[in-house]
Amino acid sequence: MIRSVAARPLAWILPTLALLLLWDATGLDLALARTVGTPLGFPWRGNWFLVQVMHEGARSLSWLIVIALFAGIRWPVGILRRLRLRERAQLAFTVLASVLAVSLVKTTSHTSCPWDLQLFGGVARYVSHWSWGVQDGGPGGCFPAGHASAAFAYAGGWFVWRRTAPTVARRWLIAALAAGLLLGLVQQLRGAHYMSHTLWTAWICWTVGFAIDAFLHRGSAGSARLAGSPKLNES
């Protein structure tokens, strides 16, 4: 399935966007939040392992990897040596741009986190994150899932690796998606995000990776077609 999805990056952007919009319309976010939340809050919110290891630790590890990727532009080690200088730069900047894109969307969000809802002991009322300009009575700034971007941001690396090492590209993508879903699940258990927040973060990061790759390689497909076209015989 990963290979099928990855083979058509652009073709999957709009269908997955439609599915995400459909998810929001179903009300599944609140239903899933109720499975772990109580009127007194979320029992897992302060769990030491989830907070210190899966949240703080995972975030710190992600930033260390980002630093390593930028250092690897000039001093590549390990599998980074299989990439050219331009490709190493694309990889590092794609990860950083994905994180920044998610953070930028969060700054405009009026959506509060599940743990802020009156249903779970908070003060906010549930409002869809697509109800632009509608305040829910809480602090807002919860959409999309910033913590999940610590892993999903690497999904765009598939666009870099696919030309040099397709096997590495698939494994890279699988690892990024699996880690992102895990981090999203952790935050859902804590009441920090809805499932749709996690899914939207994955979509944003994939789209950013596609956009950067398309920009950097614009005209490449046309050049390849011209190079492969038979030349007209000169008389």
C-alpha cells in the first residue's frame, strides 16, 4: 500500500483531503476523545512515560535529527553519503519547512484541545476546527497536532530518496508515518489532540514535501521528454 501511495504523490493529495474533510463531518473526533476522557479530565494526561519520554524525549530527539541533517549537508555520514549536496539540503529543509508549516497553521487556530472542553472538566465547548472565526471559549491554538509533526515532518524525505534509493525511500516513509501515528496516539491518550489533528498534520507534511520537490525539480520532466524525443533529420 505504501508503494502504491508513494508512486502517485500528487494524485493522493486531493482524495486524502476529501477524506479528512469527511472525517471532520462525522464527529468521530469527539467520540474517540470520550473513550479516554472523563468528566474529571484525562487520566493519562500526566503519565510520566507519555510526558517525559514520548513527548519531551521524542521532541528533543527529533530536533537532534534535524540538526544532524543540516550538519550532514556539509559533512554527510552514513546513508546521507548516498545523496548529492543538493539532495541533502532538500532533505533537511523539507523537514524544517514541514514543522514550520504546521506551527504556522496552529497560530491561526481557534480550536482548543480536548482537555480544555467542558465535557472533560475544562471551560471550552466543542467547535469544529473549520468553523473559522468561531471561538470555543478556550485557549485555542490546538489544531493541527504539533507534536506529531516531530515525526511526520520526515515523510517528505521520500521525495528525496526515491530517485537515489527507492528501498530507502519506502522504509523512510513507513518509519515517518508509523512514528507520527504513534506520537499522535500518545497525545490523544493525554487529551492534547483529536485524531483529525494528527491526520491533518500528516497531510500538511506530505504536501509540503511534494511542493518543495516539485519546485526544485520543475522542468525536469519536460527536459527528460525532450532528451528522449527523436531528433528531426536535417536536410
